[in-house]
Amino acid sequence: MKVSSVITEYNPFHNGHKYQLNKVSEETGCDYKVIIMSGNFVQRGQPAIMDKYTRTKMALSCGADLVLELPVSFASSSAEFFAKGAISILDSCSVIDTLCYGVENNEHGLIREIASVLHDEPQLFSDTLKKYMKSGMSYPAARTKSLLHVLRGYDTICESAVSEIISSPNNILAVEYEKALLDTKITGFPIKRIGSGYHDTDHMKSFPSATAIRNLLSSSGAGLTENMIPEECSAIIDEYTKDHSFVFENDISELLYYKLLSLKNEGYRNFSDCNEELSRKISKNLYKYKNFTQFCELIKSKNYTYSRISRVLIHIMLDIKDDDLLQNPYIRILGFKKSAAPLLHAIKKEASAPIITKVADAPYELISKDIFAADIYNRLCKNDATNEFTHGPVIM
């Protein structure tokens, strides 16, 4: 049995994702495709546009065989912890051969070399990085120069190639995946992306980005077309919108403001990825708060990106602390195809972590953060009919 995997958000599932799943089958010759997917909150620090079960249906209808949930503590964290958390789950399944991931440029050898340096951080790299930073160079530029210094013997290296790899979103994740894979027996397998870039907002292009599709959905009366999402997903979205609302960043604004206000006197330093300086900055600007996106823009600076601030605010709202990133992996099944029965049997036989299909049977402390995040999310999308204890895995 050959099993390939993909770490993703599917926010929402679009034609580029279907293309990737088809390429995974074509290029790896796998028997099954396992997806590790963010739940109801995603890595950029925002709620997913549709709930995790709807996005699971889309994945299964378009080529996935098994969908597992990436716990919210990892799903809403930086690229390093996002990758670590997902790969720890894949590794604990004990049957995964390959991790396939999208890249802007398929420089697999260079990606692995960079990952190796950042995994072990040799003294030469650390010393050089400090030197460049002390001279006033920005962190991204200093890291590029330091990597070049350490990798100067690598025969295909050039500054532009290294800079591109550690600055573009998908390549950044690729490096973090390869870093985490160094501690496993799983092999990384890059697949060249097609279509629009990660931040591209033009929905008229062939293979538009998830960002462009979300922006379109946020526009009143805008609809999706066949150049954006697979035909299989259109019916799923139509069914979803009968009883549920799409969820956008600013939908969490009032909930978040209440939480920030209630914690103002004690500060926010104890939440994941928030330091003392950022905590003070949030407190200082709290009475200028209008909504989530406005506050992120207000707080962001040279030292604190929009994405980091949005992740910190999500961590505050969902009560995610640094200790939550130290938890042992567990295998939470969101959905599967009936034809994947042999795969499920193999995982149940070989897995080194608990397998959760029914939340009611799982130790509450293990998945309490995911239950809380789901309860919050269900209010946002007006889903009052179900909860984590009554919604079982999607089976197709």
C-alpha cells in the first residue's frame, strides 16, 4: 500500500486544489491520498469561510480518500508550528510514505538544503545572522545573506533563488515541511503550483487563488464560476448556503473585542506568539478598535506583520497558549471514503497516537480547544443544528 499526503486548508476548495490532487496520484502512483486540513480557523489568523465538514465533503468529492483535522492550536500558528503539528500527525499514522506540497519554484534540492540549515542552525549561521542584524539589516535580508554564507558550497545557489524560497508563502511552508520531515521517514515531494499566486485577488484569471475567491464571495450577489471551483463543489456550496452563512474576518470583531477588553488589565503576554511589547501595543490601542481587520492594520509595523497580529488575536479569542503547541499528536478523522477501508484498517493497526472518530469517546482535555473553537465558529456561521458531539465524520 502506497500512501501520499497533503497538508492544506481548502479555504475554499478550488480548481488548483483539484489539479494538485490529480498530480499527486499521477506523479506518486499512490493508492490513497490522506489530507491534513485546518479546522474552522486557519493559518493566516482568521476563521475559515465554510465549516470544516463542508470543506471535507469538497475534498472527498474531488479525490481525497481520508481527511484528518489539524488541531486549532497548530492550524492558527506560524508556518513552523503549522508544519510541525501536521507532520507529527502524519508520522503518528505510521503508514504515510510521501508528503506532497505546492511550490512556486521546484528547487527541491535547495529547499532541503535550506531546511537542513534551519533545522540544526549551525553556529556559523547564528553568528552571521546576528552580525547582519546588528548592522541594521532587516531579518529577511539577514537570513538570506546568512543562508548564502553557510550554503556557499552548494553548486546551484544564487541569492535570488534563496530569497525567493524564503519569502514566498508556499515556499516558506515547503521549507518548514522539509525541516519537520527530517525527523520522520516520510519523503517530501514538491509539486509546481499553477495559476494565481497566494495573495492574487484577480478572480478572472485561470485558476484564481483562494484569496480571490473569498473576496468574490464577500461581495454581495457575486457567484462562483466553473473556472474557479470544481463542478462537484458547486452543489455542496449551494446546499451549505441554504442554512449557513459564509464567515469572514470581521465576523469575529465583537467577540474578539469583548475578550480583549475583559483581559486588558492583565495583558495578553500569556497567549501564544504574543510578547510583552505586542501585548502593550494591543492594550495601548484598544480604544481605537473598530473591527478585526482595522485593528490588525492599526497594530502592524515593521516588526509585526498583519498575519502575526491576526494569529495572536485569534489565539487570545480562543485561549491558545504556548503550552498547547507542546501537546502530543492525535488523529482526528473528519471524513473518509468507504473505499478507503483498507487504509483506515492499516492506520488503526499501526498508529502511535489516539484515533478519534467520536468526540464523546475522546478525553475532553485532549480536544477541548477544538471543541471550543467549533462552538464559537458554529455561532458565526449560524449553524445551531449541530455540535462536535453530534456531528460524526463525513462518509462518502
